[in-house]
Amino acid sequence: MEKLLVFGHQNPDTDAVTSAISFAHYLNQMGVEAEAVALGEVNEETDFALRHFEADFPRVITTASNEVSAVALVDHNEFQQSVSDISNLEVKYVVDHHRISNFETANPLYYRAEPVGCTNTIIYKLFKEAEIAIPSQIAGLMVSAIISDTLLFKSPTCTGEDIKAAQALAELAELDLEAYGLELLKAGTALENKSNEALLNMDAKSFSMGDKIVRVGQVNTVDIDEVLERQKDLEKLMEVTNASEGYDLFVLMITNIIENDSKILAVGSGAAKVETAFDVTLKDHTALLEGVVSRKKQVIPQLTEAYTN
Amino acid sequence: MEKLLVFGHQNPDTDAVTSAISFAHYLNQMGVEAEAVALGEVNEETDFALRHFEADFPRVITTASNEVSAVALVDHNEFQQSVSDISNLEVKYVVDHHRISNFETANPLYYRAEPVGCTNTIIYKLFKEAEIAIPSQIAGLMVSAIISDTLLFKSPTCTGEDIKAAQALAELAELDLEAYGLELLKAGTALENKSNEALLNMDAKSFSMGDKIVRVGQVNTVDIDEVLERQKDLEKLMEVTNASEGYDLFVLMITNIIENDSKILAVGSGAAKVETAFDVTLKDHTALLEGVVSRKKQVIPQLTEAYTN
């Protein structure tokens, strides 16, 4: 079989980057030639993790069909979140923990999704099932992704399997989970040097809802008000982006990782859907969603329902 | 968690029926309440297998949302092949070995697909991974499905994993694989007492291709000419069905399970796509496809390409 490229979603977060690395390693051990790449530059948090474990930074690509004919997707499946030429490629493998939408293949494939907090928790199980040893460096990257995706086990997406995998991986990486975890999360909240554009794009993903496209970004912080100091500029940019990209709605979740709440900023013709979805009244385009930290579990299903009912 | 209904596709074949039974048993062992049902009466082959292993016939349903809010799909994922009210249900699990198409969820789920010959081969691996013993009766039903889907290991869809699983399951069921296999396949070729309608519907599935719907049925036989004695009547019925259901094309694969060839009968506006897909000229609506026995691997991808290019 020819070489596969393995990658996570656009605007890669720590799980997108490191699950490509860990799954490519798994495939290599299974006798499948595979290279981990990324669909964008790594963010501060991922940068911290890669440096901490002295790992190579993945090569960044924008198209894949110029290099290969087949790919493996990790941490995503929706085509609009994937490489730009995904329709010209054969998807041979998917390992993911998200809803399935806007995804189709002409041929049978290997697809492994579980409703757990992190793609790397599933990849940990794959290694176990195949009885393949996980090198310490890769274990360190994998546990970083679990910490990141579950906000150190505090997100409602976190399952017992995530905790079990993280503990086993931390042992392999010889890591103090709590101390390293806080350091890692803090590295991801350094927003003050980011441009408005960079902040909106950091972790933003597009979602098909009904016949509309909704853009949902998320930034982690320890001080929501600090982010909202730039609210007016962010709103302007969101409006411009909605117009140029055809988004019906742009939602930014500003998540306080200490308090475990999110303030959402909603801009676009679909803003009323936000009010329906979360039973709130937007005030100056914002609303506080108490206890909401998970886009996947606490925002996307609710918005999808508001758009499809 | 409330009870789940577990079912395979409409017009159930042996894998659709028995993978519902085996996966429901697996879920029960994992502490999830689940009941196997079927989306239609079982065919002769499945009837033979259920009687041979003295298994209960599954209850037949046409809608599920009147009973439950969540379901598990086996041996299919495309909504048009599923229960009629699938859009009102939450899909919690899928175990399948087909392409993914016309499938989407609002929430993360458990999805396990592998490009192997039979759903029960994957379910065999699930039992192994969870270290759950497979009762002899269920092992017998599972191996029947592998024999059926791989035409006793002769289909190009058959993988080493299917053979390995079948051998292990045959041992658990205390079965002579070759002797039982031939008996089972022969039980599925008793077509003479079937009405034309029943024959066309036996194992037919609908597929989205481009913006069209294509219907593809398959009958196994040891004598293709015997089936073609009713060609004119079948054609008429296919035309009527295309008109009433809006199919662009109706293809019937008449597969000789001894010679491992198929004659196809193609009716509808899309008939020219068949000529493109298989590089043949239809003569009196038919063409012989040498060595073609697998709808999934040797017919659907080729037709899809003809429809989308």
C-alpha cells in the first residue's frame, strides 16, 4: 500500500496534532507507511507539549492530493474541517470522538469512533488491543491531548476511560499529571499577544446545521473580561468573516478554565438560534453559559437542534 | 440508560439479522439493555441458520421511535437502508463493514467499521477485546453470516480476518465449516417459489449516487438461466418500481455461487451508467460480469464513480 498522510482538523489543537503523531506511529507499527502532518501551525499549548517532550513539529500542508491518494483522518470527520482537497482523496482510516456529519466514502474503510473525551484515549486502546508498546515521548504527547481536551478531567466530555488512559500514559511518560497538566493548560491561555484574527481562528471549526454553516471558535482563559476588552473589534471581524465565508452565525466561546464557565459572543443572522438553543437572552451579543466548557457536548448538539427543528 | 433496539438493514440478509443478535448479546454483557429486531422477514438462508441453531426469530419492526429513543445499527449506516423513522432516533452505536454515506448524528457515538467481509467478523473482535465468551448458538449464527457474506470465503471482500474469525467460531459451534457452509448457501438459492416481487426485494438496497437514487438487488443461484426465464416480467416490475420510488436505475445482480460470476439486469434512465461503470454493452438489458460476486466491492464503487464523474 502506498504512503498515507495522517492529520487532524484545520486550526489544529493539541489532540489534532498529537493524535496524528500517535496514530501514524501505530500504523507504522502495523506495517502501514504513514506520515503525520498538520493542517496549520500549532498553537501555544501544543508548542509547549511538543517542546516538553522534544518531539518534531509536524510538517504543515494545505493540500494532500498532490502527494498521496489516500489519507487517515484523526480528531475530525466533517469535510469542511479537513484538508481543502479532501473530496479528491480516499479516506482509509478515521479515528475520532465527534459526531459524524458531512462525511462520506465510496468504499468501505476503517472507522473507529467512541464517545470519549479525547481521540488519543481511543488510540491508547488501539495500542493495547494490538499489544504495541507506546514510546515514552509519544505517551507524553498523548496524555497532553487528554489533559487539553478534558481540561484536566473537568469537562463533561471526560469519561472514566480518559482518566484511565491518562494515568497509564502519564506513568509511561514519567509525568506528574496534575503539575504538568496545569502548566500545559496555562501555556494555552496566553492570548494577549494574539491578533483578533488569530484569536478568532485559533480553534474555530465550521459545522453544517440544516442548510446553514455555523462557525464556532473557543478560547481558554483565566480572565474572561480581559478577552472581552476587545469585544467590539472581534464583533466587526466576525461580521466581515460571516459575509465573506457565508456563515449564518459565528459563535466564540470564551471559556474560563478555572471557573468552568463560558461566555459566548454571537454574531450573525442566526443569533436568535443561540437564544433558542441555550434558553438565554443575548445582551450586547453575549450570554454567560454556566458550567459550559465543551463545544462538542454542550454547544454543537443544542445549536444543531435549534437549526433543524 | 434506556433500552436500545439493535437492527440491520431493510430486506435483511443473514449478516443483518445475526449481527443484530450477536451485537445485542455483546451489549447486554457490557451492561447495556438491548434487543435485537429485524426490519423485515428473514430470507430462506437466514431461516435455515436460525433453525439449525434453534435460535429465536427476531421480532420484525417498521418503526422504532414508538418504542425507544435510541438505537444501534449493524451491517448498514445509510439512512435510506435503515428503519423508516431513523431521523427521529439517536444512533448510539454502529458496527458495519460498508462505505459511509447519507449518515449523520448530532452527538458523538460509538462507530466501529472495518473493511472486512462481514459485520460479525468485527463483532467477533469486540467479544475478544472485551474478553467475553461467545455462546455456541451465537457463534453458529455468526459463522453463518461470514459464510453468507463471503460466499464461503470466495468473495473478493473476504479477508484473512474473516477466515480466522470463521474458523474460531466454527470450533465454538462444533461445526464442519465446508459441509455446513454449502448447505447454508444452497438454502439461499431456492428461488422457484418466490414471486417476482419477492425476488427483486430479497436483498435489494438503495444507494445515493450523485443526486440520484440507485437500487441494487442481488440473488444467489446455481443456475442463472433459470432466473432469466422470468426476465420480461422482472423488467416490467423494475420499471414500475423505478417510477413509483423515483429510482434512476434498478440493477439486479444474478450471482452464480458455483462459477462466481454475475449476470446483471439493468433497467431505468441510468442504464448507460452501467455501461460506463463496467465497460460493457448491455444486450437486452443484460451483461455478464465475469468474476463479479460482491455488490459492495465490485458494483457500488464503480457505479458511484460513473454517477459522480
